[in-house]
Amino acid sequence: HFNKASYLMSAPTLALCPPETGVEVCFAGRSNAGKSSAINTLTNNGKLARTSKTPGRTQMINFFTLGNPDQRLVDLPGYGYAKVPLAMKIEWEKHLSQYLQERKSLAGMVLMMDVRHPLQEFDTTMINWAVSAEMPVHILLTKADKLKKGPAQTMLLNVRKHLKEAKADDLVSVQLFSSLKRTGLPELNVVLNRWFLG
Ligand code: GTP
Ligand code: MG
């Protein structure tokens, strides 16, 4: 049913988000990691979430409904963009942590990390926040088309190993993904359907 997605609204802060009814899944990650592209690939709608070569494209919390307003996908602004002023960064991290820890309708987080450099600064903070809120996380190692099969698989195993060592592997899963080649889509669908159907 993800191809029924349509734009609902954008909110600059948690206070201005739509009511916390139903189920919502957020897409988070560093700026330029491929969050908006992943939403478009999942929904088979290239025009739904705005993508860009310029990091920092998505600046609001963007809500999409899946035909039913009580089922939502949320495209979050990226973090870690070097050109954003520090005060804005701190402000945004505060909003993010509030959204993750307080949003009652949030059933899970899809965390996007470029397969070539996963687990950067703040990625692990996001994982820790989610785990402390007992919220499941599904990591997409994006742009998998940029690596050959062997190196991509090695990155996947490295991230799995890290999660195991951090004792986060019961709440956090990880897979390879490419919006360009549409690889990893069935795996993502299984996870999201589980979250939406509870
Ligand atoms: P912000 O909104 O700025 O945080 O970025 P974002 O995470 O939403 O990234 P976005 O989806 O806009 O993609 C950033 C860039 O990466 C764009 O130029 C995309 O075309 C490119 N990109 C996204 N997914 C893939 C992929 O699977 N493969 C390749 N090769 N490029 C991709
Ligand atoms: Mg975006």
C-alpha cells in the first residue's frame, strides 16, 4: 500500500506536527544519505519527497499519509551538514531527540547511512536515543550501487558486528539498499509492514 502515499503537511517543530494518532515511521539520517530518495523508491513516486544533490534540502518534518491519515511516513531533515551554523544544529538535534523520545505514534525509525561511511558522528547517538526509547530501528546502508558486492557485504557485516557489540541487535536491524537500482526493497517492505500492522 506504500504506492498510495501522498503529501500531508510539513512542520518546523514537534509542537506543530499532526495529531499523534495512528502509526508513523520516520526516515532519519545524515544530510544527503538518501532519505528522501528512499521514500520515493518505497512509494514508487519519484516526485513525493524532494531530493537534491545539495545537502540540507529537507528542512522541515515532512509528513506523508498512506491513503489513511492514521498511517504516516515522516521525512526528517538530515543532520551533520557542515555548513549549517552550530546554533541551528544544536536546535535541530534538540527537536530530533524530542520527536524520537516523545512522539507517541512513532512505531519505528528507518535510519539511512551511506554504505561507504556508516556509523558516523550522530548516527550512533540516534541509535542510542531510539534504543533508550525502546523503539525499533531499521538501518538502510544506502547507495549500495556505489560499491561492488564484496565490499558492500563487508560493510553490512561490520555494522552488524558493531550492533551486536553495542548490545543493540535485538532492536536494530540492517540491510543494503539502493534507490538507484531499487535493491533491498522487498526486505524494507517486510519491516515496514510489520511496524504498520503492529
Ligand atoms: P537531505 O534532505 O539533504 O538530508 O538529503 P536526503 O538524505 O534526503 O538525500 P536525497 O534523497 O535527497 O539524496 C541525496 C543525493 O544522493 C541525490 O543526489 C540522490 O540522487 C543521491 N542518491 C540517493 N539514493 C541513491 C542511491 O541509491 N544510489 C545513488 N548512486 N545515489 C543516490
Ligand atoms: Mg531529504
